[in-house]
Amino acid sequence: MNYDIIVIGGGPGGYVAAIRAAQLGFKTAVVEREALGGICLNWGCIPTKALLKSAQVFEYLNHAADYGIKVQGGEADFPAIIKRSRGVADNMSKGIQFLMKNNKIDVINGAGKIKKGGKVEVKAADGTTKEYSAKHTILATGARSRELPNLPQDGKKIIGYRQAMNLPEQPKSLVVVGSGAIGIEFAYFYNAIGTKVTIVEFLDRIVPVEDEEVSKQLEKSLKKAGITILTKSEVQSVDTTGALSKVSIKTAKGIETVEAEVVLSAVGITTNIENIGLEEVGVKTERGQVIVDDFYKTNIEGVYAIGDIVKGPALAHVASAEAITCIEKIKGLHVEPINYKNIPGCTYCSPEVASVGFTEKAAKEAGYEVKIGKFPFIASGKATAAGAQDGFVKLVFDAKYGELLGAHMIGANVTEMIAEIVVARKLETTGHEMIKAIHPHPTMSEAIMEAAADAYDEVIHL
């Protein structure tokens, strides 16, 4: 039962750490208390994208006439949509099991807890415990839905994201509290299949981490689709005693009551750092996160932490990158710290949202003199042919050196397009280099080249 590396948590941080460790010759084990793939694969990133695809197909059917196609009938089969989503998640989880076996990684089922002296205790579902030892232990225990005192989740009328993707019946009405990626994606999904949706956001705009122009465009698009949006608003209380929940909302105009079958709390996450041995071993934490160095080492020799439980964006691709960096550093390879200013963020509603780097406001606040380039999809031949003219690409450049500071996109397929910007920023590409990089026509990605050209007054199609 001795290992070089034991990873506690089998999500996109944990299982990636285990695979990379095995590739580098470490004898490796993963401890997982539920299902390999973690929240992302089983109850987050993957199954939600399956739900969103069903919503998109349903929207295509409803707008088939716009494309010259006659369709008879068509309705959303909610149980079948949920079943498909769960099937996608289950198949992906089996894929992770195959990867573990293929890389000769031991999977230990149960709840892991670090102990002094490089020991890891695992408590199985039946309550029995077994102890293992490792030279290096990596904590990758992830996070769960955050609960607010005035929004206690009962799993039925007030729910978190986990219940939102597995409801037994489609609600006729839904209040979504919070307009980050999770809230927006569920709001889009349920609205698209016929649920009356209201979004409540405490701040003055939805998707508040995004560029202000993106927030404005998304609000316009979602309202056009029939979603009610209340910004500068706060849920005071929820009365769940009746058939419909009565949501009391403090708005700029006063108290407003909205009735809904279900209330979805999408106000962020809480890290899973309880009962994993941090206090007993002496691992330092701050504000619910484990303190680590640039290579994810804690203050305790041989103990590391990655993913949602450390400082940084709580995103699957970040956890995976941290996992690889951590393992390669343990191996003694030459490794550079992750540049957290070049992490892409995506929201998979319709239109999609994707961004990386500085917003225009943040760049100016950081002291940059900026050049802004913007290209609307209404001027894109591909977007027009596809019937997807909502949105734009906005690029932020340093006026002095031409450095690409940030990119902010809203529109069809932009979650695929953002990777080009991440690579460009990694390679320190300038605005003029982007203009001269020939993009294929007709594509949505041409908008990136055109936006760069717009920043330097060289745009052709505006």
C-alpha cells in the first residue's frame, strides 16, 4: 500500500494529476468517494453541455422556417433530455475508468484524509478504514454549490446546480439567483424548452466578470428570448409553503414578489476542505482555500493542493493545468508557473460568451493606454449565412507596444474561437501580426482578424 503519489479527488484536477504522474513513472493511486471525473464530468461541465445542446436543437426546430425548412410539430421531452444528459456523463465517467486502468493507476473508493507522516486514510462507504502511504499527496477535492442563509436548499423547491440537471419534471417557472456562468446557462436551457425564467442579480449587470459591452449584449439577447432580468436586486426571502414559492426580491424600485415552482441558487461555490485532515496535519488555509506556492506545494512537506480549493479561477481547465504543473515540478522537470492572466472563461448559453485577459476597464485602471478593435457578427458573411448575427468580437491592445491585452466575444461558436487568442497572448503576438495572419473565409473566426484591423483603422468590412 505504498505509493509515490496519492491523489485525493478524481475530478479534472485529480485524474489528470494521476495520469501525468503515471506517465512520468510514479506509482500512483486516486482516492474518489463518488465517481471518477468529479463534479465537472458528472454534474457540471459535461452534462450541462448535453442539456444545452438539446435546447439548441429545440430552438433550431422552432426556427426551422427561417432556414427554409418546414417542420411538423415538435416538443421538448424533458425526461428524455435529462436521460440523454445523464447518459453522456456516465459514458464519459467510464472513459476515465478506462484511462485509470490503461495507465495502471489504482482507484481507491472512499473518502480520503491526510495524516501525519505521509499517510492517507480512506473511509469506505461501509465505514471501514484503510491506511496508505505516499511520498507525495495531492489534494484535489473540488467544491460544491454555495448556500446562502436566506436560500436554504431543500433539493426540491430551492435547489443547487446538481438538482437543476436532474429534476423529475420540467418546472413551468424558475427563478435563477445569480448570473454567473452556471446561472446563465441554466436560465438559457430552461427558457429555451419553455420554462418561464427570471434572473436575479445583485450587481448592476449580468455576467459581471465580463466586459461591460458583453454584459449589455447578452442581457439584450436573453430578454429578446423572453427571460426576465432583474439587476441591482437581492432575494430577501423565499416562502415555500404554498404550491408555488414566493420569492421576495429587493429591487431598485422596492420589494417585488415573484412566484415560481423552483428557485435555483447559483451564487457561487464552497470549497470541500472539511474532514480531509488539514487541521490535524497543520496545512495552512485562508478564507476557505489552501495556501500553496507557485507549484502547488503547501506548507507541509509532501502535501500539495490544486483546483477549486486553491486561489484562482474555479474552472476545470485550470485544475487540469495546475495538476500537470504540480506533477512535473515534483518530477524535477523545468516548469513555468501558470499565467493566471491568460486563462479563458466561457459561458455556453446562446449566444455564447468567451473572454481572456484584461477588460477595457481593467486595462485602463492598470495604467495602459489602449486601442480597441470591435467587429460585429452582423457584418460577418458566415454569421449571416448561419443566422447567427447576434454579438461581436472585441479586442483590447496596448497602444504603445501593440500587445494583445484581452479579448471579449459574444456570439455563436466563440467558445471555440477564444483558444486562438490564448495562444496569441502566450506567444506575445501583436495587433499587426494578427491582422497579417490570414484567416479562412467565410468563418466566424474572421471577426478576430477584422477586430484587430479595426483597432488600427485598417478594417475592410465595416
